[in-house]
Amino acid sequence: MDKTANAVNWFEIPATDIQRAKTFYETIFQIEMQATPLPMLFTFPYEPGSGKASGGIMQHEMYVPSEAGVTIYLNANPDIQAVIDRIEPAGGRIIIPKTMISPEIGYMCFFKDTEGNRLALMAQG
């Protein structure tokens, strides 16, 4: 592995209902997820070739939503509380509310999405 590269390159969040998951993430982040040639994959906005990590939501028989898998921290900058406030109205559930990690790192929050996945948010403010 290139020691200067990001350890994370791409991630996929499992979905059992891809349209429901797409609506959930578009609502909480106020974004438009990008369609791909694969009808069961929508991606978070990103710039191909930028070297920045990104990912999407994927519906496939080998993808099973879980509260017990790897934790992905999604970027909630500049205002984590604004994103948190949209989670429950969009059908998700807060598991651990906004919590300061440290003044240098910022805040985190754990939540459960509409598909049953446990994820987290992280932001400076």
C-alpha cells in the first residue's frame, strides 16, 4: 500500500430497499445521490480521480444490513447537529447523541439508518 494514500478508498452501505435508503441519505445530508450504470448502486457525491474516499449504498443479495459490522463515520461538516436533527424524521434512529471526542477532533454521533445499519457521523462543529 502506498504509505501516502488514504487507507479507505471506497465503501458500500448495504440496503434492502435501495430507493428508501437513497431517500434517507439524500434527506439527512441534503444531497443528490448519483445514479450509476448498476441499478442497485447509488453513490455519494464525489469527484472521480480526486484521490478522496467515497462510497455509496448497494442493494444485492450478498449485502446484508447490520448493526454489528464495521463502523463507517460519515462527514457531517460543517454542522453535525443539523444532520442529526434530520435522522429521525427521515426514518432513522439516534443511538448515541452528539458527543465530543476532543476539541481537536470534534464530535461524533451513532445512528441506525432505515435499512438497519449502524453508522456514525463526525464533524468539527
